[in-house]
Amino acid sequence: MSNIENTVPDSLLDFDDDDPLGATSVSKKSLVIFFMIDTSASMRGKKMGQLNTVMEELIPEIRRVGEADTDVKIAVLTFSTDVKWMYSAPVSIEEFEWARLEASGVTSMGAAFEEISSRMSRNSFLNSPSLSFAPVIFLMTDGYPSDDYKKGLKTLQANSWYKFGLKAALGIGDEANDDVLAEFTGSPDTVVHAYTGSQLAQMIKIVAVTASQIGSKSMTLSDESNKELSEEDVFAAKQKLLGQQIQELVSQDENNTVSFDTGW
């Protein structure tokens, strides 16, 4: 595995979306954490109530993530019948306030994939003038997509920021399809599942904090044997590390047995 230290390589410093980690200055490093949240009708009640509570608790924990010279921002995209951003642009973690969500409608996941792809650009949400870490993208849903998610995912997969970004997903309740979520993240190791309120709280915090910690670390281009690695290898190593750490932490929290969906 590559050593996750030091700085992003010079070959990634061109300022464009084909070379997405580019920047004109390295005085401040920027990290945008994207939360993609299912707010369809099946999320009503306990699921949405718990999710809102956990996200309110999570923000202070993310404020402690990263180094002093890392500018962490949050962007929240919700999807049901419509796709909406909580705020019109990413908000600094120091100023971010959670706006409680409500659930209704169907699960337009494919439309959400297309929308986040359109915003992951130097001309939109990733327009920081400083050195940028690859974004963290965290998807949460409790059901199967109601639209053509494969079409939307294909669009997203062509986005350079998505290719280099750290991706994780959380299935909520009995109806969430982990196979679909693994298509999004690229690996089942970065997919977790919650069947109870306490599990939901624990999984969100484990995934969000772990991904943010790894995402805000700089990298070298050599492994333990000092063999030079490509940029793709470096980011693959980060994604692999995320999966390993998530699975290790998740295995320590598998005690609850009462499902969210029991009696619904």
C-alpha cells in the first residue's frame, strides 16, 4: 500500500477538470465532502428522524478532521422525486448548519448522479483557487432507484473528480440494494448497511469521519518498496484503505438486531 504522506504530485497541478486536482496556489488545501441523501417517502419516520439527528451531531466531529491548513466544505444533495441542494454552493465546515430534511416522493438516484456530476467541476462547486484534494462522496439510501440509475451513473463515471474521489455508501433498512451501492463506490468494501437507529448513527459517523480523514491526507507516489506509483494507483490505494478501515470499524458494531423496518 502507498504511504499516505507529503503532497499531491506536481503532475496534478494543472487547473482544469481533466486534471481535477489542479490548482494555482498551495497555501490552502481544499476538501469538499458531498453527501447524497435519499429523501423519498420510504425514509419517513424513524429513518429520516434519526438521520437528521445524526447529521446534526456529525458536523462538529468533521470540524476536527484534517490539518489546520485544510479548508473543508460540505455540500448536501437530496433526491426523491426532485433533486435538490441543501445550499446553493458548498459551505465551509465552520459555518455549515444542518437544515432538517423531510421525506416524500420516489427515488430518483439516476438524476442525482447526473446532478452531482454537473456540479463536480472547476466551473461550479469545485472552484477553489487553492490545491484541491479529491472530493469525498457519501451516498445514503433505503431503497432501489426508481429511475434509470445506470444512465446517470455512466455520466458520473465519466467525471474526473468522481474517478479520483473517495466514494462510500450506506444502505438503510431491509430494502436498500447493496449491489447498486457497490456499483456506485466500485467496491463492496466501501458499502455498509444499517438496520437499526443505533446502527444508522454509528455507520454514518464511521464512514463520514473515516472518509474525511483519509480524504484530507496528502500522498506520495511510492509504495513501501519505493516503487513509483501512478496517480491512479495512489487514489486506488486511498479507496482501498477506506474500505479496509470501514470494514474493521463496522465489524466492531454488529450487536443490534431489531430492524428499522420491523412493523412498518
